[in-house]
Amino acid sequence: MRILFVLKGLALVRHFDETLLRLADKGHQVILAPMKLGYEDLLPQALATHVNCDVLFASAKRTESAHTATMLRQAHDYLRYHEPALAQASANRRRALTHLLQTVPDGTRALSGDTPDLLLSLNATEVRRLRKLFAEVEKILPPATMIEEFISAQRPDVMLITP
């Protein structure tokens, strides 16, 4: 079986390196496709030298048009932490806001350490409407052609994409 793992960077392999090694040992073709270069030295030697493990250093990159989709998804992520079920997750809400503020101006802005945690108390109707809004907008986003072509070229039987 050909298994494609798309991940932010090779440093994340440490979370599931034993599983990847077992899959490769059982004869599965394990393909690692990092979106960011670097940390190649963190790939365990057993995987780096395994005959059934390959690393693609030219994996599909996000295009400029994907920037809009990223902003939309980060705004959605941030607003999720204002829902009653996640209202106590202030650290996650701060992380989501930090990512959103870095993405909108292309990395030129950061969240000040003394910025207070502002919680919007969303009621059930507001949560439902926001979820519907994000779902509808997500449906009309065009597919990322380069990523579709990359996946087609790799012909995976199974694919895992890490956050």
C-alpha cells in the first residue's frame, strides 16, 4: 500500500515515527511530504535509510490564492473558541488569534503579550449561523489545482494530512 503523509515539517515525524517504521517494515511504501523545508536531520535514521520510506522535498506548495482560504479557516478557528463548549480554552483562543493576526498581513503583525483575552459570549443561534456561514463559504472556494495535481501524481492508496 502506498501511504502519503503530508505534514507541515519533518520535525512532526517524531510524534508517529514508530508507526511509520512499522508500516515500512511491513512492506508499505511510506511517502513523507513536508510543506516546509528544514529539520531533515530530525528524521530518524531508521526511516531516512529505509528502502520503503521516501521524503519528497518538492511537495505541493500553497499558492497565493490559497491565502484567502487560510484566512477564512483561521477566522473560523478563532471564532470556534468563542462557542460555549470552548469558552474556557483561552490559550487555544489566543493561539488562534495569533495565527490569524500573522496571516492577514503576511506575517508582519504579532499579538502583543499584554493583549487581554476577549471572549464573545455566542448563543446557540449565533453559533449555528456562524457555522453555516463558514460551511457555505467553504463550499464555494475553488480547489487548489496544484495540490490536486500533486496528489494525483503520487497515487496514494491512503493519505494523512497533519494540521
